[in-house]
Amino acid sequence: MRLVQSGLGVLLTILVLGPSQAAEPIVPPGAKLEKVFDGGMVLTEGVAVAPDGMVYFSDITFTHVARDKKIPIEAGHIWKFDPSTGKATIFRSPSGMSNGLKFDADGNLIAAEGADFGGRRVTRTDMKTGKSYIIAATFEDRPLNSPNDLAIDEKGRIYFSDPRYLGPESIDQPIQAVYRIDTDGSIHRIITDAGKPNGVAISPDQKTLYVVSNDNGTTAIGRLKDKDGKDQPTKKGEMTLLAYDLAADGTAKFRKTLVDYAPFDGPDGLVVDKEGNLYVAIRAENKPGIYVYSPEGKELDYIKTEIPTNVGFGRGEASKTLYITAGKSLYRIQVNKEGYQLPPRK
């Protein structure tokens, strides 16, 4: 700290930060993005790290792509990557066309299974027995659209988005919404004003539910072709990062739009660190990558990638490792912040 005499004869106090006091960058200088898996068929998604440090992620195998290649239609896979060996193996196939994955406080795997010959449901897998349980498949006695992403609060309630991006199945819900599954198994539609909801995340203080709107203008990727086989034009809708006030009873009320990405493509999945900063996978072709924001939506840092889908933090000694799904691959990079994880059940 030093005192400086101004031209008006007023002493101004200026705080001078030394190197040790300077604000620490989110991404360390020189940090390298490392590709650790490159065996996906169409699109990797939903990366989540288990309590034992194993990394799980979805491999979404668009059936229209499989048909185009004239091979048997693959039914989606969940991969398990072991950071200690660098090896990836199939954990489950078929996956129910899983997308978002999360681990609950008991270490069970929660999966959002989508459409396109998938489960159109949310499942829980007991990682000790291997048994899976359907915990949500319908609302008001009608099938869900295509569960996409998940978040779990510290009371054990599960929040999931339900858009539709592809698949030939009928659409039975009147809206693309966000739902909450309570611990008693009841399902509640809690957000209907988020455009086309995709990624969801909860702040560490449990007071904010972040929701991504990524409205690509169609409910059936790959099916909107003209007579020459070219994609017909569509008008994209809302591409935003939204913040909702999350009440203690699990209800949510719109607070503000943190970032509007129009006219470019917007976010997909997202995750938070222990300080509440957001790590958001942005699919904009002009500048794809992982954008880091403060809880107020201020951009703090940027990691350049191919067009990404989702992000997830490691655990334990790897709590500052950020895993990224993008294209057909899985990446990782070291950051200076620890990821937020649900506290284990006592």
C-alpha cells in the first residue's frame, strides 16, 4: 500500500498487489488440454467422476448416423475411464441413449436417458450390485420427451431437463421443461420458462439453479432434409445461460439471464467449483470451448476446445482436474479451483 499526492492536494490510498497477492487465474499459465479418449462413435457427453475416481461418460450413437454408415445401429454406451491406467472400457451397453450422468450422495450413478430408441427416463444404478432402477419415465401419465442433463441437491432431490433434439418417437409432453424428483419418488415440473432447457447445475450454497437454454430450432436432428438430402433451414431460438432462485422446498423462480449468446450457438452442459464459479461448454462455432463465469455471469477465463458438450470435475487429489467431453473424445486439463461435489451421505 502507498499514498499518492494528487493534483488537488488530496492524498489517495492505492493498494498495490505483489505477485503473491495478485488474483489467481482460473486456468494456470501453460496448462495443456490433454486428450485421454478418442473412441466415441458420434458424440461424447455427460462426464461424471465416481467417488472412487473412475470417470464415466456417455457415448451417444445417433441412429441416423449409424444407418448412413450402413452398419448395425449401436444402442449407445457408457464408458469408464481409469485415470491411473489411461484405459477406457465399456461400463454399459446399451445405455438407454444416456446423456447426462451424475453420482448421488450414496455413490449411485444417476443417468438421463434420451430418445432416439433410448429409455426416455431417469435411472439409478446401484454401483455395488449393478442393478438399475427407473426413477422417472412419465409425467401426468405421458412419456417424457428426452431427459438430457441432471443436477442433485444436498437433500437428495434430482433436477433434470427434458428437451427433444432427435429421435422418431412421439412427443407427448406439452412443453420442454425442467423437473424435480423428490426423495419420495414424486415428480414435479418446476420450470416452464427456460426455452429449450439443456444443462442444469446447482450452486454450492444450494440457492441457485442454473439452466441452459439451447434452442436449435428442431426436435429431430438429421430428419429435416430436403429432396437433395440437405438440411433445411431452421430458426434458432433462445441461446442463454439462466439463473433461477432455488427455494428450500425445491421450487425455482427465474432471477436473471446471465449470458445471452445470440446470434451464435450457446451452452450445453455446465458444472460449478467450490467457490460457485461456472464452467460452461459453449458450442458457438466462432469460439467454441469452456467459458468460466462468476456466479454473476462475468467471464473469468476461457479454454479453447473443439465444439464441447459437457464438463465434470475429478475428486480427491484430482479435484482440480476438469474433464471435458467434446466431439468423439474425452479431454482433461488442470485448473486452480477445486470442483464442487455432493457431500457423501453420513
